[in-house]
Amino acid sequence: MKIKGSVALVTGANRGLGLAFAKALLAGGAKKVYAAARDPATVTLPGVIPVKLDVTKPEEAAAAAAACSDVSLLINNAGIFLGDGDNAVEAEANARRQMDTNYHGIAHTTSAFAPVLAANGGGGIINMLSVLSWVALPGTGGYSASKAAAWALTNATRLQLKAQGTAVVGVHAGYIDTDMVAGVEAPKASPADVAASALAALEAGQIEALADDISRQVKAGLNAQPPSYAG
């Protein structure tokens, strides 16, 4: 599908990568951009339409789909990262919170908007994933599990919505220069570059975007011996 003339909704669009997606959509000629956030008052980008949406609440996803019935492109960007904590109780609590947002959040919005996309000709879905969909680092067990689940959901959604003509793109990246990894000292991709890579993949009919060198290296390493996920 083409960005020009599309009507897009971006989750977590008030800052970071979500804000970069919103800017890229406007620059690419999208007819309308809905910027979704838990608090729509935090959406300050001129030219977008703020929408209240906490992706962990299916009723809010349903309300957003009803209010934004002209959407042809859903960008599932909202996500959280929490460490594994200092003990088993913290690890379980953090894992549940991350799964609620990073996996169930995508499931809620996709379920709500799939009929909208079908009614508007099929359109597309972009799911923001991670290299940690494939590998884990110390302290990222819960996050990696949530992103691995989101990757599996992305692939299942592609098959499920094929008949209605909906394109589904999974986007993988390493560290992105946002608040989420502000304390990490490592090379980081710019949010603008990641958003551009994702939108380009959608327009090219690709099912996957490897948005930086890290994601490309890790993907290549999955078939190595030993594989990259072996640590």
C-alpha cells in the first residue's frame, strides 16, 4: 500500500518512535494521522488528531476503532521495557506488565481495527518488534518473551488477514535513540530512520523490515552454528 493518501493510526504516538512515525506519515502525504496515547493531552504534534488509547484495555481499542472508522493503516508502536527485577516476584510482575502491553496490546488493537481495515480496502498493519524477539540479554527475559510472542502474533495475523487484503509488516531493530534506552551506552538508530525503514517496507510489499545493522546481524546469526540466540 502507499503512504500518500492513507489514513493512519499510530499507538504510543506522543513521543519517541511513535512521534517519528507520525512525522514520517505527515511528510509522506498521509491524508490523516491519528496519534494515539494513554493521555491524548500529551500529543502536541501539529497536524495530527489525538486519540485516547491505552492498548492494554480492549474497550479503549474498540472505542478508538469506532471513532476512527476511516483508518487504512494501523501502526502498533506502543511498548514498554522493564528489567527482570531483583527477585522472582518482581520478575513475574514485570513480565506480566510487558506481556500486557507488548503482546496483548497489539492483539487488542489488531482485533479492533481488522474489520475497519477490511471495510477500507484491506490496508496495512505495521508491528514494532525488536531484535529481542529473537535473542535475549541478561535482564531482558520478560521483555524478550513479550516481543517473541508479538513476532509470532505478527506472523499469524499476516496469514489470518491475507484474505481481506491486509498487508502486515514486522519491524525489528536494536537500540533506538528514545527514552526507553536512554541509560544504555551503545550505538543507537535514530527514530526517524527506523520509521522510514518500516514505511518503505510496507510500500515495497515486504513482510519484514530490518531497520538497522544490529537487526540485520542478529537475523543472519539465527542460522549460524552456534546460533546467535545461544548466547
